[in-house]
Amino acid sequence: MSDANETDGARRAREALEASGIEHTVARYGRANSLAESAALRGLEPRDIIKTLVVRRGSGDYLFVLVPGDREISWPKLREHLGVSRLSMPPADKAKDATGYERGTITPFGSTTAWPVIADATVPGRTISMGAGEHGVGATAAADDIIRALDAEVVDVTDPA
């Protein structure tokens, strides 16, 4: 999908996806005002849109959590899994510093730092779409391929929204 209008974030995400060797598509859908609108633009159910959330464990220590659109992080489950008593979501500027991506465009693919990835236990076994480094751009692939390419740990860390 490389084009003259491609942002640096979209380029990094596209190149990282290509380098991963997984079968995927990257497409422009247009900027959406909500997850439900993004799903409709992509012709998917909200559960098939995967949010990449940046979670702060400590100073300069982050991880990515892949969360289906119809679910939310269960902070008690995530804290228990990580063996920590405190986690937080960094402000937008700190998330951008940690990943190179603006909130709403974040993906582990092409992040400026390769933070660990946790995929919720509901993610495997289906086709998913996730952000691709630019507003209105999404990458679609088999969840199992994404999990393998990112060496993601699959854990029950969400609850229904």
C-alpha cells in the first residue's frame, strides 16, 4: 500500500508487517470517530477490531496488550498475571514517546521499541484487524499469525465491555 501520502507511522507498520512474512492486507478505511464506526467501515464486527493498548509497568517499562473491541482490560487479571501491584495507561504523549505512534494508531508492528506483547485469550483462532500506524489505516490478518510474529503471550486479561 505504499504511496506518496503514507505517513512515517504507516510506513513503519507496513514495513514491519511485510518483514514478518505473515499474510496480511493493509487498507485505508477513513478516519472513524468510534470503534463501532471503524468496524462498520471495515465490514467487521467490533470484536474483530483489536485495540493495541500501551500499559506502563514502571518508569520506561511498557508492554502492549491486544484487546478485542468488545472487551476491556481487567486490571486485576493483568496485575496478577504480571505479578505487579500497579499498572497504568500512560498519557498520549508518553505512549507516543514509547512507541512512535499516536494514540489510535498504535500497533506493535514497527514500534520504535519492541515491547512485550500480551494478546487476550479471546484473540486467537480468527481473522482480526488492527491499527497500522496512521488514523484510518488498518491491517487485517489471521490472529494466530500475528500472535506468532509478535511472540505474544496469550492470557485471559480482559472482561466484556
